[in-house]
Amino acid sequence: MTSAVRHLHAFVKDVEPTVEEWATAIGFLTDVGATCTPVRQEFILLSDILGVSMLVETLNNPAGHATESTVEGPFHMVDSPPRPLGADIALDGKGDRCLVTGTVKDADGTPVPGAVVDVWQANADGFYDVQQPELQPERNLRGLFTADDQGRFWFRSIVPRYYPIPTDGPVGRLLNATARHPNRPAHIHFDVRATGFRPLVTHLFVADTPYIDSDAVFGVKDSLVREFSTVDDPARAADAGLPSPFRTVHFDVVLRPEEQQ
């Protein structure tokens, strides 16, 4: 706190705001708090677009040999429902179908059986279920999976779409005032946990998505970008329980030991 106060005083001395400008700043933060609800966290959104969330993630999770972390985002507001491996998390029938597969491993490549893989994503229109409770099925595009005895996980979904973060609140006004776009590249969120390992919050990004080089929350890391390949094979589609053609992506997750900093 001492450091925060010292830097805040240094900022005020540097900028020399008027009384009216400082009152505007306080009013802005008040609006941020007032915009928060049980399903919307405007303060997380503010932290994200200022790059603070990503900086904290990077400082606390140096890459090493593990999968890189990124921001959690403001929409992990409800519990993902436990689902069996291979389940379909796309409940609204929209979007290009895809199969997501992967293996949870340690840094030596040894599978981590029983790892818990929590996933969530926006729908084909670029909205999370909590943003459209009257339009989307409850817990749409969310799932909690337990890796098998070889550390493998797989599920059916849709190819995610890029989308704008909410701009109808104070964070949106700030983006507009600073001439910044509000868009995030297409991605699937992952929160992976296993006994003896540090929790990992990360994304799987679509390689050819718009805004991959200008994410509004600075969350893209090259190691997290994957191609979603097209499979035009009726037999493979039938085996996956998907229409043909469909898209597929493989995303292995490497966890760090709990004691490793």
C-alpha cells in the first residue's frame, strides 16, 4: 500500500489535475463499481484493458517449460457444469462445429490423469451465456471435464468467434475516449487444475481470427495460437458425433509443479 500511495502521489504531481478533473476521475471509478453485477465485473474489465491483468499474470507465471497463462476475463462468473469426456458444450445449435482434443502433462511430458479442465467461450454471435440469459441456454458453451488415465481430454464445441468486450459502461467510454477498439480475437478459455500442480488459466486462440495482433486486453501469446483444421470425412465426423465437414484442434496443456515459482 505504501508503494501504491507513493506512485499515486507521483502521478498527481506529474499530471497536476484540476479539482474538476480529479472529481471526474473519482466519478469514473464510482461508475465502474456501480456497473458491476453478479454476472458482470467492470473492474476486471478495466484492469484488462489497461494491461494490468496481463502484467500481473506474466509476473506471477513465468513461461519456463509450462503452458503460458493469460487473463481469466470477466465472464467466468458461473460454475461450469461437470460433463463427460466428449460431451457437446454447444447447446444453442449455432456456429461451425469443432472437436477439441488435448493432453494434460507435466514439464517432463508425463500425463497428468484426473486433471480438471474447465472451459468456457462465447457463442457464434460473440456473446457469453451470462450476457444473454434470455437468449442462450443456461451454461451454454461451458464444461468441466476430468482428464482420463492418460491425461487426455476432448469435447465438442463450435469454432469461437472474435467479439467486442462490453462497451455500454465506463470502460467502453474510456476505450472510445482513447480511440481504441474493443475487440478480442476468437478464443476458448481454459482453467486447468491438478493435485501437486499450480493452477493454469489460459486461452486457446484461433490462428486466422481478426484482432490476433491487437487484442483489446493484451492477452495473446504466440504459443497459445492454433490452427483449427477442416476435416471433410463423413466417417471421422460420425465417429466424433459431428456433421461433416467439421473443424478440429489439438491443444496440449503443460502444468508447473506446485512448489515451482
